[in-house]
Amino acid sequence: QLQLVESGGGLVQPGGSLRLSCAASGFISGYYAIGWFRQAPGKEREGVSCLSSTGGTTYYADSVKGRFTISIDNAKNTVYLQMNSLKPEDTAVYYCAADLTFRRCTLNGGPYDYWGQGTQVTVSS
């Protein structure tokens, strides 16, 4: 059973930065895809970024392009989301998810098999 644990959320002022981590534990075989999603109160879940475990494919939502960077440390089974130039509209609970079935990087949350518990990011002055 794969477990995903997010960390790194918190309160930050507009223009600030945070780095989220998604640590995977359990059995992982072969290639997989990891996605970051977020959900703000009263809004639908939004795909933020994703990558393949090889690091060869990455996608970003238009709303975060140029500000967020996704990366992977395969030795640590950890995926990071570096978030710079944060805006109040980035406030949400951020989740990481893993797709071990289709193993494709997509911002559509449907194919993802495993989800973390989420970490709160609040951007406010």
C-alpha cells in the first residue's frame, strides 16, 4: 500500500515562497506519475502540476506557470513543489497524488490512485 505525506504548508505573505514536499512510502515499482492538486473553500479541485517519475514530462496549470516548479528526488521518493511569487489566490489545501496504473502526467485528478492528506497553504498579509 502506497502512502503519500505532504508537508511544508503554512502562512506566507504575498510575494513569498514555500516549498511543499510529498514523501512516498510503501511499494513503488516501475514508472509512475505524481501530481499536485489544490482545493480552495467553495471551489473545485484544480490540477496544479505533475511529473513523470523519470522527470521527463512536466505540466503546469496556466495559473502557476513561471512561478511554481515541480521536481523529484528518486533516492528519497519525494516530490517537491517550489512555489514562488505567491498570491492570495494560491490559498488552498494542496494535495499530492500518485498514478501507478496509467502512469501518465496529467492535471486531471481522475486517474490518480493514491492521495495524501493535504497541507494548508495560506497567502495573506
